[in-house]
Amino acid sequence: MESGSGSSNFSFLGSCKYKEDLYMISIFNGFSLMELFLNLGRKCEEIAPQNVILQYLAPHQNMYVTLNEDDDVRIMTHLYTSMRLAIINMRAVKKDDMGSHNLERFETEEETQTSNDDHLEVGLVRNSIDVWSHCIRGEGQIFKDAAEFRKCAKNYAVATKRSFLYKKNDNKKVILVCSTSNCSWRIYASRHKADKLFGIRKCNLIHTCGDDNLRSRGHPKADAAWVSNIVMDRLRGEPSYRPCMMLKDIHRAYGVELNYNKVWKGKELAMHDIHGVEEGAYDRLRWYCSAIKETNPGSFVECEIDHCSNNFKRLFICFNACATGFINGCRPLVFLDGTHIKNKYKGCILVAVAKDANDDLFTLAYSVVDAENDDNWGWFCFQLKSALLSHRFIGFHEFTFFSDRHPGIIKAIQLVFPGSPHACCLRHLVDNFVKQVMRSYPLHNKKYWSSVFKKAAYALSRQEFQEHINNIIRSMPLAKDFIVSSCPESWANACFLGNRWGVMNNNIAESWNNWVKTARFLPIVPMVDHIRIQIMDMMHRRREATMGMVKRLSPSKENALAKTYAESRSLKLRKACGWSFEVVDGDKSFAVDLSVMTCSCRAWQEKGDDRTKKKRGCIDKKRPTGLCPGRRWPLTTANDVLAAVPATSALVATVPAGNGLLAIVPDVDGLLAAVSDAGGLLAAVPDASGLLVAVPDATVSDADIPDTAMPNASPSCAGWR
């Protein structure tokens, strides 16, 4: 289709949505309403005047206008011509589903994003072969600039399975000719002097080279830059989008086969356009660390530089909200683990996580290092201790550390936290048992003997533990050396000297690694800030949830206590004196002392909460209301959940800085009260001095915070949580 920009036969591309399908037609100036129906009827027989009503999207108004007569069609084409828009978004609505209104609010979120703000936006089918085949229409077509025209020309070539050559190519003028010699196909495009818009001046879109389509499965114009434009939108929300998946998706959607190297380069170009030069991200670390310290008082940040090469070495971050929440609202359990970084320069993330009062994931600190080795784990543990000491916490002997028995972690805990119990993950130990011991006994049932090994680990008495171990050694003598070298004091309940609160595995740290999977593909500054945003969002959601809690305990503890009550119906209770009881379970009896929170079965001491034998529920049902004298109940309360996000919150808001980075600004009144920008982030505005200052939300005040949101900051309470 060829036409001049001011001629009466100027054509548009009509995009009409009906039900779940999209139909593309050509629309000319002077079209009548019946001609529109006839063109659409050729695509879909159901689109007829007696069945549906046609509507078009009014540009920049986010509203649909109904076409009732020929004059409405004339106004529509005149409106799009005057605004220099090439694509008319339409929809067909069944008359049964249509009210008497001619105007309907444009409410669909996806369609809202596809308004014709750009000259060639095609919305939901922007990267579609059907649309690309019409993206070059003729003389008078307007583009934003020469770069946009080149992108459209490449898409047009891929869709039509033709190729072209650049006879002239600069920012002011682009001349395209067919790659086949003696073909009259030609496009001349240049920038208009009056309005500075780039458009097609002259063109001949008819190929005289015959049916000489490309026979190869690839395409010469499907280069790395073309791939970059295709995958950029998806990479913004999914940095883990891998080149191997891009190869399959591009071939399925566009019928073009590419090699891996070209797709990989395309992804690198897209990531560069989104996040900037990855090498330069390390230079911005100094600024990022200073911003955290200035805007998050109490946060502990350490960035170490190699003084010989002046290169980045490692980074440690512990936000004030994380440290305060851990001390006041979490049990003294610290789970350590490392995970690999997937960006260009690789490396590892070391993390320390905990469980909050609802047994959910709680981030304490994280670090970026070059490798997971002894030196980096020693440095990480030293920085972690320094961060907690900065909050005047000294009860490190009460900590229980969990890990996957990495040698660097074992050495670091012995050096930095002497006297602190160190438990290893039972799941990793069982895997090693199967690999190192049971491969020598191929006839043994792996599932059965793994369960026996777990029973030995869960056994509460040394006698029960020894019975299971002897059973394993009698059947597999080689297991003796493995069990001795594995140090049962670190994984068996009967031998463990500290308090592991019923936790046997390091799964919570593995969950954190998967939680930050998307961030691990980003450059270093976007990566650590992406993790910060995830932590902030999680704290905010949990704080909102706890504000509505009416029960005394967290939800997981309420459920555990209810289950205990139900299981205690068959038990008998005899009161000895004060807070001492005897609980009878069949032919066994147990002594329970609430004043010191002990039970003769040792389950209470081992698990550290009310998820013990049924006898606790029996006592709970008959004990008087209130807490034990001089003791707090071992179940964490709703206030302790709130302590994970202190009311004097040190959380931060984010806004784009002048250089395109995310700047960190303080929250003025200690709340998450700031003006929300279009992207959903917490925004801020510059003050007179040019610094970024958060804008408080007028609808939120200190009066909105209940008194129960203020945590008890006494370190002496941390031992029973």
C-alpha cells in the first residue's frame, strides 16, 4: 500500500480484537462503516452489523468510542491522521454484552499500556510476524528517528523473508535497496526539516526480482541488535532468561534459526541497555555503601578493596532493620549458606538467615565475594559479629549455627564464635551417607537405611541413638568410620550440646538462595539493591499482616498449640505442687516443670517450643490463665513478630537518580510513607539543596501505630525465643 501523507487514500493498519483473537485489516480515508464491517467480515464471519458493535480507542484518552455511522469513521481517520498515528486499535463487542453507552472506560491493564503514544506501537502483538509484515506501508509514514526506522526495516525484512542493503545510512538519511541486483525495490527515508520527524519520502515496495525469498532457515538481518530488541522487555522482568530458551522462543515465534553465540551477544546488548556497563557498576559501589550508611543509621556496611590491584574484593551488608528484627523477634538460630552469582563476573553470595516468630524466612545479612572459601567465610562471620556488636548484643554463646558442613564455615565459627554450638544439616549428611557408604553395599535398601540414620539423629536419648547406630554398623561395617568422622555432636539430638529448637535441616537457607534467584543474574549494584527491595517488600507485607492479628501467638504457633490440645485428650494429669505436674501417657509417666520449662522426655528442651509431646497440651488446658512466675511463655507472641519490622523503621525508599541508578533516601517519619511513583516504588523529591528527601504520606501518622508495635529490645529475652 502506497500513499502520500496528505492524499485522500492514506492508509492505516487496523487492529481489531474480537473475543480472544486479533484481526488485522487496512483502513483508507473515505471508508464507510459498512466497508469496515465487510473487511472484518472476510476475516471473521461473526463480525457483522447485526451481531457486534465496532469501537476504536481514542488516542491518549484511554476510552473507547463507538462507531455508529459513516461520520464517526471519518472522524476516526481524521483524528489518527492529525496525530500522525499509523495503527488504529479497535474492538468488536457483542450487542448482548454492550450497554447503551457509546463511551466505555478503557480498563484492561495490558491494553492501557498499548495506547498509541509511540508511532509504531502495536501493543499486545508488538513483536508479531503479522504486524511486522505491515510495519512498512509507504510514503508519508512517520517514525520517531532513524534508529526506529532501521528497527522496523529489519522486522519487515524478517516477516517478508527478504533482505536489503544500506546504500546510505546515517541519522539524517537512510536509503535501502533490495539485496538482489536489478530489483526495483527501494526506500528513501530522511528527516523532515520543518518538524524534525523522520519519515519515508519515496519508496517502491514491489520486488521485481520475482519470488526470490530467502531459502535459509536464518536471516541476515536477524543480528545481535535485532535479538536485543526482541528480548529486552522480557529481560527487564526476568534477568534469568537464558540464551538457550531465547533460541527456542525466537524460532517458534518468528521461524528464524540462530546460533547460540549471536543470541548470547543479543542478551549482552540488552542487559547493557537496561543496566549500563557492568564493569562500571563496581565503581558505583562506594556511592551505594555511603548512601546506605547515611540513610539507614545503624546499618553495617563494609566494602573491601584489593589495595594492590585497586579492584573490588568483597562486600558485606546488614541493614539496621534486619539486625534489630533478629535480636528482638527471632530465635538465636543462624543459618549460613552460599550460592553462586550468574552474571558476567560470577562470584558467590554468602548469607546469614534466621526464622521469625512465625517460622518464616528472615534475612539477617548477606555478602558478595569472589569465591566460597575459608578466608571469605572467616571475613563474613567477623563482619556479622561486628554488626551485632554495633547493636550492643553480646549473647553470642546462645547462638546455634546451622550449615552444610562447609570446611570454611566450620573453621570460621570456631574462630569467631568460640563456644557457640554448630549444627550440620541432616539432609546433606544423609546424602553423603548414601554416596560414601551405601555405594559399597548395592544390595541394601537405600530408603530404609536412610530412615534408620534419620531415626538415630532424631533420637532424644543416648540409648535410643546407640541402638540405631549399632543396627547400621552391624549391617554395614564401613559406616562406622563415616559416623565417627561426621562428628555426631553436630547432628544427633542425643549428643548435641546446644539448643537447636527442633530444627534439623538447613532448608531455610536453601529457600533464600532460590528466593534471590532472579537477582543473581544482575550486575553487582542492581543485584544487591534488588535483594534490598525484596527484603523491604517482605517486611512491609508481614508488618501489614501482623497489624491485623488479634490472637496472642503467631499463626503457626496457634496451629501447633491447637493440634497439641487435640492430641492431649487421652492423657491424664496429676498435679504435684506449684508448677510441677505428672503426665501419664498409657503405661508411661513424665515429670513436667513449667517454672523451669523442662520435661523428663527431653522433647521440650530439644525443640524449645510447645511442639512437644501431647502432655504439654494437657497441662495448658488445666493451668490458670497467665504466664509462669518470673518467666515468659516460650511461644513467641504477636509483638515479637512485629519486632522483625521495628516501628522506628530503618527501611528505605527508592527513586531513580540522575544517572539512572536507584538512589536510597531515608523515610522521614520512620514509616513506609512516601509518594508512590508509576512503577510502584516508593518515591522522593529533591529539596532546595538538591538532595533527595522523602515525601511523607499525609494519610499516615504516628497515631496509626499501635503501642504493641514497639518491641522489647532487651537482649536478655533472646535466649528463650
